[in-house]
Amino acid sequence: MTKHKSGAVVLAAISKKIYFLRGHRVMLSTDLARLYGVEVRALIQAVQRNIERFPADFLFQLTADEHQNLKSQFVISSWGGARSAPYAFTEQGVAMLSSVLRSPRAVRVNIAIMRTFVRLREMLATNQKLRRKIEDMEKRYDAKFQIVFATIESMLEDEDLPKRGIGFHAPATKSK
């Protein structure tokens, strides 16, 4: 993994590799292999040798349709000539990779990925709080504006109000 001047740059680069599939935030085996500096084949072999550590909610293989959809979204004709669809690792699956891949680079990459997942969760929580505050304000102001509109409407319907034109009108003078 190339070193950057800022950890924020690394987190931003990793966050671009996190996708939302089947209701989970996931990273693909192709991206993970690149980050870890290993071949995809080696990554998958290490997982297969320790498959009991990767239940279905940690790891799943993309369907042909999901794979095609991702490729078409990013206008990529091929992902390294892979013959099969990549695997998707959920956050827990990526964490479990640290017990399978033990190189110093793998440890550094896993730490960066875990920090990225945590940061994404924090951002989502903040956005949800902000959305709730806006909705509360809308409800509060909607009620106040309903009173204003009701008052205006009643004024428009009130026949007792004098009907005058808009603008300044000089009082009528008596002519002799």
C-alpha cells in the first residue's frame, strides 16, 4: 500500500472501494487483493483454507448479474481477466481476513479498512441525526404556517372588512 501524506487520503481511497450489496457494505476480493499486495487467487485460497471463519454474513460470491451490474456502473470491460465473479467481504469478513493474512502490510491495510468502516458508520449516524432534526423543524414550522394560512384565509373570506384598492388614495374633497 502506497504511503500518503495524510491518513485522510488513505481513508478516502478505501471508502471508494466499499460498495452496498445485498444490504451490506462490502469490499470486493479484487480490490482487497490489490490493497494487500497479493494475487486474487492467493487471497481466495487463503480464505478457502480457513472457510469455517467466513460464514455467509462475512463472505459471499457475487452473482453474474451483480458482477455485470458493477462492471457496467464503472464502465470496466474486465477486472483483470477474472473468469469468475469476485467475492464480497462484509466488514466482519474483512476483519476476519486479518487472522488469515498475517503479513505486516496486511495488518496495516486491515487497520486502515476498519477505520474507514467506522468513519462511514459515524457519517451515516450524523446524517440520520441531521435528517431527524430537519423533519422535526418541518413539522414545527408546518404547524405555525398552517395557523398563518388559516388566518389569511379567514381574512379573505371575511365580508366585514372594508374593500379598498391597493396603494395610496387621497381623501375625496367636497366640491362647492
